[in-house]
Amino acid sequence: MGHYKELGGRAAIVQLQEIVKHQSICMMVTATEERPPHSQPMAVAEVDERGVFWFLTLRTSEKFEELTSDPRISLYFANPGKQEYLAVHGHTTVSKDRARMKELFSPLAKAWVPEGADDPDLRLLQVTPDESYYWDTKDGSLVASVKILLALVGRTTNDDGGVEGPLKV
């Protein structure tokens, strides 16, 4: 990538929201002390105004059991089409807030939770970031690729227009 830029507060939250808006599916890694740790794709229901990630899950799932015994979690997002990447390491809390579940429930969630937002096993996972790091090429993959190719043939320096750095929420 190119330039280093640490973002904090509101700017960090906007960056989290922007990357997740473009790529809401992440790899959720639980049981982080085990080798190998467990991972599964998960859809983010929302990144709220505090930078907290919200997920819908069933209390009967293996990940739920793992997070109950060890709340540490990692989330990895990759959107190669826009050259956006995000790694989030944090901790989870569980909520049974039915109103919030109904607010966040989507048609996509119905594929995994056929009973809908009223399913008694449905829970909300809140992931609060402890550390986050992003990589973002504002020019997009095509322009970045052209710049890299030009640098390889000695026509210009490799400034891919990218920025990376930690996000402090």
C-alpha cells in the first residue's frame, strides 16, 4: 500500500462503516487460542455509531458456545474489487433484545433463521473492537493495478493511491 494514516474517533467509525457497506460478509474467527482457531463466514447486520459490529446468531451454534467461554474474536473483511481490507480484533457480548433483533433482521437472515426474529434461540452478538487495521486503495483495483504495472516497467514510482493504518474507535 501507500500512505500510513491512523484514524480515530468519528473518522475511524466512518471508515469501518464504509468498508462494511461495500463488503458485509466477513470471516469470523472464534476459539482464538486453539490451533487451528475456528472460522466461519458471517454477515454483519450493522456497524453502529459507536463502531460496534452487530451480528445475528443462534445460541445453539458452535460459535455461540465458544464465545460464551472465550469472548475474544477476530473479524476479517476482504473486498478485492475495491481493494479494501479490514482486520478487527475485539470481544463479544450477547444480547437478547427482541426489539433490536427485529430491527436488524433481514431477508438474508431468514435463510439461517427460518422462524424469524421471534425465534427463541436467536441472539445478538455485539463485537466491540479492541484493535482494528485497514487497507484501502481509493483509486480502485484497476487504477492501482495500472500504477503497479507502470512502476514495474520503470515508468513511475509505485504510488497506488492507497492508505493504511490503525483505527481507534
